[in-house]
Amino acid sequence: MSIQVHPEKGIVVRVPFWTDESRIQQFIFEKKDWILKAQKKIETIASKGRKPISYMGEPLTQEQIDSFGGSGQMAAWYKQKAERYLLERTRIFAKILGKKAPEKVEVKSYKSRWGSCDRRNNISYNWKIMMEKAEVIDYLVAHEVSHMEHKNHSRDFYKTLQNLDPDYKNHKKILRESRI
Ligand SMILES: [Zn+2]
């Protein structure tokens, strides 16, 4: 039996196919300290990421990254930037649609979504969107603002979105491939 750390798959245990399930369990149990350590290492590598930490599509310098001191500080910095920028972009897009600007535009730390628009047309964004290029940020804003008119992903929704962002298909793809 062997155990291995894989940057994408995580912990990989290789066993002969006839190995008893309980024997595998025991093997993993015996290796648990090693696994925990390895997982930490993977997380560190993952957080540094293959994708450089960037702000509006421009990579941050190592100096800038080091100046944050910790990931909490970094998030706070991004959130502060995001709040100002996204509020303004949201107002602009809402105006183009002839809508009143949302009462609330919030920036949050979502784990697996980029943004949302609720029934009252309050819009929330994931601060991590600020790592993307301006045109991709605008796509997200256009997407959420389009939800002020259509609370679904219908064809009408996409028509509205296309008016706000003619290149939305490309931007949508970029965002889908970008890891949150
Ligand atoms: Zn949507």
C-alpha cells in the first residue's frame, strides 16, 4: 500500500485490488498525522495557487502580498476596494437598464458563488471578483443587475444581459474557469 499527496486529487492511497476495506481504513488511520500535515501543505500550495494573486487582472507584487501579513488582512483590503468599485459599477448598469439603483449593494465572502440578487433587488458580490479584469467584473455586475429585471436565467434574462455586456459569453466562461 502506498500513500501520496496529489495537488489536485488530494490524498491518494494505492492498494492492491484484493485489499480488505478494514485494512485500508487501518492504514489510513495509522497515517493520519502524516495526512494532516500533507493536507496543510496542499492548502498552502493551493492558496498560493497556480493563478497569481491579482487585483483587477494585474498581479500583485510579492511585496504587496507580504504587506498584508495574513489572509484576513488581504480579504479586508479587497473588500474595501470592492465595496467602492462595485457600488459604482452597479449604479451605472442599473441606470442603463432604467432601474433605480439597488438599496443595498454588499460585498461578502462567498465560498462558491460570485454574486446574488434577491427579490428586493439587493445585490451581493464576492470580493474575490476584484481579482479579475475590469471587463469580467463588469460582466458579473451586468449579470446581477439583469436579475433586477428577470429573476431567472431565461432567454429574456440573457437578452438583457447581452445588452449590458455584448461579450458576456466569453466573460462567463472566464469566470467559470476561474477558481473562487
Ligand atoms: Zn444569475
